[in-house]
Amino acid sequence: MSPPTVHAIVPLAVLEAIRNLDTPLDDGLSAELAPETFTKRLGLTSTVAAQIERYRDMADRGTRVGDDEAVQVFRLAGRRADATLVYSDAGRRAARYAARTRGGKPSVLWRVLPRSVRRRAGERAAQRTLTRVFGLPLLRDAAGIHLRLTESLATRAGFDGTGCYFYSALVAELLRVTGGFEGSMVHDRCRSRGDDTCQWKAAEADQRW
């Protein structure tokens, strides 16, 4: 078994996203459906509930899981018809969990600082958090903010392309939480399309590609 290298936040976020998408809408129709219909939904099973509690406890303690275990959870999501929704939701959840591990709330002084100052400070905070929690190298150069990965949980799980939605959502949400970023991470290169690496670039909300 591989050593614990993946923060428990990752499998926790994926399983919570699956449960969220499998939970029926409160639209008045649920009562008309047979209870056994719900038990067939993976996200509502007792097994997933138990794993969520396990990963939540591990995440609270800042512990990690083995690479193989994380890949299996990632693969579980990739087999679903709504995999892109699961990965996107999971990425946002993971970002919010990671941001909370930084502790504390922005001070009053933070809120009165110029937007550009808050953005750059938030970007640096996002870089530190991505490195510390996820081991991801978010960089800035003349072309802007970008992330490059030769290998990821998505590629290891066999769902590069689909699983890459996790990273797009993770980085964009963390930049939003830490510095008010309003754009998205554009996945302009992907191994699923024959590129030698996966790459994401930050694009402002009004930026055209």
C-alpha cells in the first residue's frame, strides 16, 4: 500500500459531492417515490455515510490517505454519468475546506485595502494553501496564473479530461475565497487530448479565449 500522501479533504469532498447530487430535490415528488429507490443511490448508502464521517475526522486532524485509496475514490466518481458535476462540486468543496484550515477571518484592515492588494495577497495565500494541502504548484509568470500537472489523481484514475474538472474548480474557488477572484481556470491543455501535460490558466470573468 502506498504511503499517505493525499489530504483527506480530497476523498471527503468527492464523496460529499456524490451524496449531494444523489440527494433528491425537495420538490414534493420524493414522498411519492419508493424508499428502495433512494437506497440504490450510491451517495445515500450507509457505506458512503460511514466513509464521509471517517474522512471528515481525518480532515479535521489534518491527516492523509494513501495514493491508491484516493485514486479509488476518484475512480468511483469517474464512472458516473454526471462525473463532471461531481468533480466540479468536489473541487469547490475541497477549496473551501482547505481555506478554512488557514484559520481566522480577514481583519477590518483587510476589507479596506485596495482590491488589487487584496487580490495579490489572496493569490499568495492560495499558492501556499495549494502547496501545503494538495501539493499543487500554482505559479505566476508573464502569461499570468497557471497550474501544470504531468500526473494527477484524474490521470491515475483513468479519467483525465473528466477528472480535470476537479482541479479547474479547486483552484478557481480557492482564488475566489482568498482574494475575490471572479474568473475561471481555463483548461487549455489536457493529456486526454494528446498533450504532454495538463495546464490551467486563470481567466478573468470578462476575458475572452
